[in-house]
Amino acid sequence: MLLSNDVIIAPVPRAADAETRAEPAIREQVLEAAARLFAQDGYQGASLRDIASEAACTTGAIYSNFRGKPDLLLALFEQHNERLAMEIATAAARGRTPEDQLARGAERWTRFLREEPTWYGLLIEFWVLAVRDPQLRLQYAERFRVVRAGIGELIEERALGLGLKLTVPANDLGSTVIALADGIALQRLVEPDAVPDGLLGSTLVSVLESVTSPQGG
């Protein structure tokens, strides 16, 4: 098992090692500790030893559940993204039209950027690492594919329910939404007051109007 700056991924535990795996409670402790230290010190600044100390466990317990620091952060992203996606979908569902739904979902995203700016900064830090590491890039790209498809399918489903159809592939629309959301997020991190809270919502509404038409039309 290689540990070069906590970045090299350790071998995945074999099925025969299942008895040595830490209890689920330890996994949650590790995730919670990692979330605190990553937010405080950044991805590079938080070592696995620091995370183990914060979680009151050993580095061995971490490796019983994660293949290394990259895998640990990806698990955190997954956990966080699931929660945020659920909250955005819930907010959007309150809208009566596709435009209103997009605006409400965008408002929840904007509130996330306002309330948790360090989390998005961490995402950018890891993105830079993933771009330079072929193995990490594949893992990260897979998660991006899931998010991209999920966004496109959600918008398409909402539109169809209101008598509209997309004139572009749902996956392409998902890519557009991510590009807009990430671009606005980057600007807000640097200069929050320069980006109005409603900018993402109003822009997405304009995009939706240009890529939908009445069903049967």
C-alpha cells in the first residue's frame, strides 16, 4: 500500500477482509471528521492522520472503509450532493410552471453557495487534482455523468408533465445547467456582491424557453 501525500489509492479490501471492516458508525465518524477538516484546511492540508485523530480512530479504520483520501472525499461529495439534489428537487417541485420550478431550484443552489462557500472551494480544489490524475479523472467524470443525466431527466420530466417537450437532448440541457451554475459559483466565490441572487434562475428560465415547445407542436 503506497501513501505518497495521502493521494495514492490503497488496494481495495478483499471480501475475505470483511470481518476487519470498521462498524458503520466509524464510517460516519470518519466522514464527519473529514468534512470538518477539509473545510478548515482544504483537501491538501488535511492528512489522513489528522482525520483519524479527529474521528478518534486509526488510519487502519479509515482504510477499512475507503481506498484513500481521494475516495474519502468522493464519498463526501456523493453524500453532500444527494442531500443538496433532494433539497433542490423539493424546492423546484413547489413551482407551478417549468420556469417557476427552475427559478426555485436555482434559488436553493444560490443559497447553498451563500451559506457554504468553503464547500464549493473544496470542490474546485479537488477538480484541479482530478484533471491532472487519470484515475481520479475517471472517478470524477462518472459522478459528473450521473449528475448531468439526473438534471436533464428531472427538467424533461417536469416539462412533459406540463405539456412541453425538449427540443434538445436532456443530457445536453444538463450540461448547460451545470456550466451556468458552476460559472456563477466561481464568480460568487471571488466577488459575491457582483452576482445577483436571481441571476441563475432568470438565465435558466431563458434557456428553458428556448429549448421547449408544446407537445405535438
